[in-house]
Amino acid sequence: MHLTRRDFSRITALGLASQLVPNLNAQAAPSERKIGYCIIGLGRISDLFMAGIQSSPTSKVVALVSGHPEKAAQYAEKYGVPATSIYNYDNMHVIRNNPAIDAVYIGLPNSMHAEYTIRSAKAGKHVLCEKPMATTVPEAESMIAACSSAGVKLMIAYRCHYETSHQRAVKLLRSGALGKVQVIQSAFGFNCGSSEWRLKKALAGGGPLFDVGIYCLNACRYLTAEEPDHISAFASSDPSDPRFREVEENVTWTMKFPSGALASCATTYGTQMDGYFRVYASRGWLEISPAFGYDGLHLRAQYMPEAGPFVTLDEPNPEKSPYHFTLEANHFSQCILKNRTPKSPGEEGLRDMRYIREIYRSAGIAMA
């Protein structure tokens, strides 16, 4: 189903130890100019991204796109955006004529990601799009094609790829210090409010798997550095709960990787399920718990390297929100300034969309 921004408005009306965490400003080398971002959609996630940009040495907010003039005016004042650089969803195509805009950040509901990515690409602007990339595989493919045709970069906002605790965990696993990965357990969920747009399939594409379960899916892939070759899944919903008339309540799935590693994941909209992952390897274990929030991340590990004494790690991350978004903006801005491919390009988002399709297929859920 195709929804306009007006339809959306109508529907919605109804950490590491401090010595191990690099300075955020050190994540990007000084440059002669800052990349200017136009923020499309002014919800909670966009506000966090704009707050994060304030600490970025290579990024700045220069324009806004919103269907709510009063809200746009408030954010423009907060972030120093001129009134002439405030656009609505009907006239956003004229961002093409604003040389201050290098890139857009898309913080709209899932079903709008494809449309506004394609519109932004046609306007000649690089695109940083929130996850999930889209609601269907064909949409994701069309986003990649549009950006490629326009010669602009497309990055999906997998912020954990750039977060310091996650980078530390990946480095430890890649070093071989923990041996061969055997099993991964991961979960993330929350008790979703009945008025949330996330419960509307036309806006969200699906339930918690699209929203927070995707963190578990993506983490298993970057922790193993492999792609799953087998997926099996189950889903359930409480038939007496009116919240789940359109989207599922619970999803669990398992994945087998070519190395033989197995992953077991769960996500829900029915209860609070603090996000975490735990990796069991042949010489020990490693976890981040909590893992997927905006701050308070905590890395723990115990392992016996091939050479050397037994190692115990206990590394809370002292960084506070919105540092994830600062790191994310730093990376994309550097990619634009130095003409590099982002670490989480459109192809990364497309892979997750294909795995979500397989999870749904296994669980017997129809996906648009």
C-alpha cells in the first residue's frame, strides 16, 4: 500500500571504560568544510540525530522537511536553520537548488523510506536512511538503483556498526582470542503502546522484527562476519489483544551459518525485553548487555587465549546519548568528503530485508 505523508499524519493523530572510548571528535579528521544535512521527518529519532550532529566536526543541520510548520519552526530555531531552508513534503524537490544541502537524513516511518530516498536521490543529494531500509525487498532494490543512477551515496543508519562497544566486541572476535564462534543468543523488544504507528502494517511493514528485532539479526551477521544459509522461525500473537490485529506480537528465529555457528533470536511488542547479545565461542564467551539502547552499554567477556592468562573483561561504556548518532554522522560525512563507500551501504540493508522475508516465510506471515 502506498501512503502519502498526509495519510501518515492522519493515522498518527488517531558503554566501554572511559580509557577505551575514543573522543568523539577524534572519529573524523578536521576538514575544510562541514557536510550539510537536510532532515526529513521531525520525530524522536530525527531529534536524536540532530542533537548528535551538534558534536560532529564534519556535519551540520542546514535544512528541514516537515508537514508541521510550527514544529519545523521550533527545530529551526533550536538548530540554527534559516526559515528559507524549511520545506514541506510537496515542495521538497526544490532542495536540489539549495547548495548548502549535501545529504539528507530520513527519519520517517518505514513505509516512506523508499519514496523519500528516491526523491532525494533525484534531487542530487546523498542519503542516510534509517533502518529498516524499507518494507519490501523490491523497495530496497529500487532505493539502491535510484541512488546509483543519480551518482549519490546511500547509507543505512545501522548505528551499532559505529558504536565503540560493538566495535570492541567485533575486534575481539576477529582477533581469534575467543576461538571459534559456536552459538549466539540475542533478543530485543518492548511493550508497545496502543497508539504507536508501529502497529499499523501500512506504515511499519510488520511488527517488532522490522523495528527492534532487526538489531539482533544484523548483530549476528557482523559478529560472525558470515551470512546465514538456513533460517527457521515462529511467530505468535494474543488474539484478544487489539494491538496485534495488523502486525505480529512475538517472533523467534534461528539461523545457521556456513561455519556451523548457530544463532537464536527473539523480539516482541508484548513485554519489555532489554536488548542484548551473548556469543559463546570455543575459548570463552562475550556479551553486551544492554546492547542496543542509546547509552548504558556494557561489555563483558571471559576467555582463555591460546597463549597467555585467562582474561576477564568488565567494561561499562560511559558515553551518553546521542553519541551513537555523532559517530554515525561522522562516518557518512567522511564518506562524502573522501568519496568512500559507507560501512553500512544500501546493500547491507537489502540483505536484512531478504532475511526478514525468509523469517516471515518460515513463520507463515505474509509480507507485502
